[in-house]
Amino acid sequence: MKKFFGNIYIFVSLLLISLVAIPWNDFSVWGLDFSFLSTLKENEFLIKNNVLSFIFIFSLIFLFVSNREYKKTNKVSRISAYAVLVPLMGYVIAFVSHLTYMIYTDTDLSEGIGISNLNSLYLIAGAAIILLTLIFSHIFIRSYRARGNAGRIVYFVIFTLLSALFAALAYLYKTYEAIDYNGMSAKYMALVVPLVMVLYIIHIIIIVKNKEISEFDTYDNYDNLENAMVSGDNDISFKSNKIEPNENLYQAVKVDPEFSKQNKLRNKPNSIEYYIEKPKMFKPLNPTFDKLVQHVKEFPDVITKMDEEKITFYVARLPFLVLMNYGDYYRIAFRYELEEGIRLIIKYPTISKNKSTREELWFKANNYGDLPKEIIYKIVKNAYDLVSR
């Protein structure tokens, strides 16, 4: 639901922003001749400022959403970051474009003479701001997702102030400096609308393609693990020189009671729970328990701790994964995002919410050989990424 409304909001805001970039001085150049257009012309900047108010309110809502996401999972989703920053950055670009075009019509460059007056410097500055905002927009969004809640608020405030600043500059230039605002030709500025929509669609396609390629490469790397030989007698060790493993500073994971069972309990023929919770048939485990343990140990700065039959994996002293081996099947408890975890529960019956960690997003899974290896590897990788970020 959040992704749906986020995408709708971004689409609508970009459509409104593209209209903001166009001067409303003369609708007749586009073949439009309606009486209500004169009202739009007279209240042009008032309406465009109301567009900023609309963007401010909804971007503020998604700011709260992204901060809540970070508080719960230490991660901000892409759609939340886009919904906060893209409309604000787009509004900045829209009014810079509007201002730059007004300046352009008042320079000798518009007459084909060349650059010869002071306004030409403003023209160059406006074009530079547009290009730099477009070029660094991806960096802004990535940085926004990596910041803490205070940092994201600072980003929101900065781009809101920039939006208001350039809206004010455009209004002041139109009111006090523009030579002939009503008479300037803005015929081709209408191309801004389809251009913005095309760029947005291309951007969405690139994001989807990159996500598919990234997942394919990840699974391809997992397939290479099939050639690895791991001994079942190997001691569990840590792979990091940055953290002292002997220091007792690791957070305990409260997993469901089933993770505390001993192997001897499951061998009792009179254990009703054993027959209820386990299927009658088992498939070959892929990956095996030892391969999965070895794979997780290869992640940077991972520390493992054993408690009888339970293995807990930490990164930056925070747990992200718990494994327990039962021979012909094994159990996993893992950190995961809420939406992704729910999708796993719906698709795979052996995955469920870990009830003992209500305050944190932990899930659990029993692998009887029915879970695809790609899903197992994806679970442990996403759990690691969620905590390490």
C-alpha cells in the first residue's frame, strides 16, 4: 500500500511540477482559448505556490514514514526516500527553469546576438543549477537513506527552503525585472510536460532492470558455493579483526521455545509435537547446514557464538541470524523487513513470525528441503544487510 500511494504521489507531483515550469503568460500559443484560463493567468504564482504547499504536506508525511522505517529496521525504503526528495527537488528545478527562461528572453542570446549582458551570467548559473541538481539527485537520495532521522529532517528543510527561495526569485524577477513577461513566447516550453514523464518512466525502467540484474548476480554467486567443501567438525569461528570476541557485549536473541529443544527430544517416539510440526517426508537440503554456516561466516565482520546447539551470528555486535541443526532439517531465525517478511510467510508455509521478539522484526523458518536455495541465501543476505546498515 505504501509503495502504491508513494508512486501515485510522485507521478502526480511531477505532473504538477512540470506545469509549474511553464510560464502561463499566453495560452493562445498552444491553441487554448478558454475563459477560465484568464483566471489561471492572473493567479499564476498563487497556484504554483499552492503546488508547493501540496508537495510540502505529502513529503512531510513520507518523512515521518521514512523515519519510522529507520527506527524499526535501520533502513529506509527507496519509495519513501523518493517520495520525500524527488518532488521537492523537482519543484526547485521547475522554478529555476521558469526563472532561467524569463532571463533568457531578456538576453541578447535569445535574439541570436550572443552573450553580452549581465543577465547572461544569471542564465548560465540557472542552467548549472538545473544540471547539478539532476546529476546529484541520485547521490542526495542515497545519502538521505543512509542518514539518521535528524539528517533526513535537515535534507527536507534544505530542499523546502530552496523551493521557496527560487519560487520567490521567479516571482520577483517577473514582477520587477522582466521586460515583457506577457509578450514573451513560451510556445515550446509545453514540451516540459511530456519530457518529464518520459524521463520518469525511463528512470523507473532503469531501477527495475538494475534490481533484476543485482538479484541475478547474487544468486549466481550463491551457485558457486556448491563447490565449497565444509567439514561438519569445523569449529565456529569469527572473521574480523575489528572486534574482540571475548567481550561480553553481545545482545541476546529471544527466539521461540522450539529453538531450545535438544536433538534427543526429537528422537522420542512418544513426542506428539514432533509428529505434528514435522512433515513425514524430507528432501535433500540445499544448502546444507554446514554450507549455510560457512556462507554466513564469509560476510564481512561477522562474529558467531554457540549456545549448545544454537548458533547466533552478529555484525557490529547486533544479532541478525540464528541457526539450529536437527540433522535432516534445520531452523532459522532472522531479522527482516516487515513487508518482505509477510511476503515470505504468504508464499512459504514453513516461514512465520518469531513471537518471542515482538519489539523487533524477527522471523523464523524450518527448512525441510522445500525452501529454494535462492530464498535461503536471500534471507541471510538481507538479514545481514538490514543490521549492518
